Amino acid sequence: MGPNLWGEPKYMRVLELFCGIGGCAAALPESAEVVAAIDINRGALAVYSSNFSHPVDVRTIESIDVPELRNYKADIWWMSPPCQPFTRRGRYRDDRDPRTRAILALLDPIKRIKPPYVIVENVPGFSGSRTHGLLRGMLDKAGYEVEEHYLNPAEMGIPNYRERLFVVAGRDKLNPLKVKRRRAKPLSSYLDQDPDPRLIVNPEEEDIEKYRHAIDIVDVDDPKDITACFTAAYGRSLVRSGSYLKVDGDQLRRFSPTEILRLLHFPKSYSIPAGLPLGSSWRLLGNSLSIPSVEAALSQIPDLE
Ligand SMILES: C[S@@+](CC[C@H](N)C(=O)[O-])C[C@H]1O[C@@H](n2cnc3c(N)ncnc32)[C@H](O)[C@@H]1O
């Protein structure tokens, strides 16, 4: 590709805000360069840095001022702000939840800097929130072309449900959305050959019977079974946090972090550092992104191939 929109050669420059473990970086084509990946979570950034050499910064997004943001000269601002304020678990507190402070703090800089492209990813409950209204109002007023899409890997031939809303905004015309539909692969192809015995749920330690009716259980022999959305609460909460796999007889086991990475379609080269506790791995993965959905959202950006 030619010069980017800031007149510099070769790459589309990407500012990865709320970068977590790098779901956006993992989906970017070679022609893009992450100029900064920013998050407050040191653990997430350690995983990020073990997979990518992009510059990372541990800090709050609210602490970055307009000149600093302008200095990144980024063509694309990617934002995956915390979703809890827009979920039942977070009691839909929206802009009354301090976790929306960072995304709200970015509205004025976007209006002033007018980056060529802005993408915001969040849970479906973000739609119609006051925060969503403020973001849309600012983008519309600043003259962006804006499209919104609900994307779900379960509708792309992947046995994992993870519906997310993507707000894609461009100063110039956006490409039509391109969603790659792949040939469905069975759940068995996502599983570890030799699963870690720690994944087995021990009914003596966890009150599995009490919640059995509410737990999402998938059966590897059922070709239609689709895993539920894995959230940051997986491993801590038995219900509404992800699926359990039926193993011998009545036994259940959890999905391993590598299996979840595969279900999210992270590249094969991506890994969670050995020794990271299961609980931390599940928390980080539950906050991350399904790569095919990110690729679909990025397909709207002209010149990004
Ligand atoms: C939904 S997760 C996004 C994860 C990321 N997309 C990924 O692929 O892993 C939200 C992230 O925002 C970070 N975060 C929350 N509040 C923040 C703030 N005020 N400043 C910077 N990062 C923040 C959290 O640590 C978390 O990693």
C-alpha cells in the first residue's frame, strides 16, 4: 500500500486503546502497524508483550492528553472499553459506572483530532445506552460516516457464540462490510488432545448439582453444539460465564485457555505464557475478542489489506 493518511510511507498506523491481550493486534494484516497499545492491566500487557513487539504503555486512557494522542498520528483508533457498565452483571449502570470514564474522556479528543477511522467494540447492551448516544452524537456531528454491526462467530461457521456490537466510523467512505463465512468445523477440532486434569469439575468442591439446570453443557458428539460466550467470570461463576464439556458419563470439564484461544480464532503462533494461572488466563481471554469479528469490522477500512 502507499502512504498512509498522515503522509508517511508504508503502514496504516493503529492506536490500540484498552488493548488487553491484543485481540485487535492479532487480527491486523501485515500492512498495519500498532503505534501504541495502552491498558491499565499489567498482567494483560505482559501477555500482549509476550506475543507482539509493539510499544505498550501501562496507564489510564483518561491520563493521555490531546497533544499526546495527536502525536501518535494514528490512522485507526481501536477501542474496546470495559463492557460491565452495559451488562446485567454490571447492572447497566452506563455512564454512572466509573468504568465508562475512559471512553467518555476520548470523545472530545476524537472531535478535535478527527482520526481517519475509529472503531468501538462492545457488548450488544452498549446499543441505546447514554454512552453510545454521546459517542454517536459526537461522530455524527464531526462528519464521520458511521456503520454499526452486530457480529457473532457463531454465524461464521465457528462453534462459539460471542455477539458484539462494532461501531465503525470513517472520515471518508467506508468499504462495505465483508464477513468471511468458513466451512463449519466440529467442536472436536478445537479441543486439546490431552486435556489438563485440573479442568475436571469436582462435584465435592463445587455445587454443580444445584446449578446443573442453568449451566451451559456442550457435547462433543453433537455436531450442532455451540459453546456459549466465555466471559471474564469463567472459572469463578458456574452460570452465564461460558460452556462446560460433557466428558465420561456425568462428568463435566471446563475449556482450557488454549481451547478458548482456538475458539476465538487467535493465530496458531499466539500463546498464553506457560505458568500463568488458569484463573488469570480465563479472565484475560473472557475480556478479549473473536478474531473473525475484528477482521470483519476492519474490512470496512479502505486500504487495509
Ligand atoms: C473489554 S477489555 C478489552 C480487551 C482487549 N480488546 C483484548 O483483546 O484483550 C477492556 C480493557 O480495558 C482496560 N481498561 C479498563 N479501564 C481502563 C482505563 N481507564 N484505562 C486504560 N485501560 C483500561 C482493562 O484492563 C481491559 O483490559
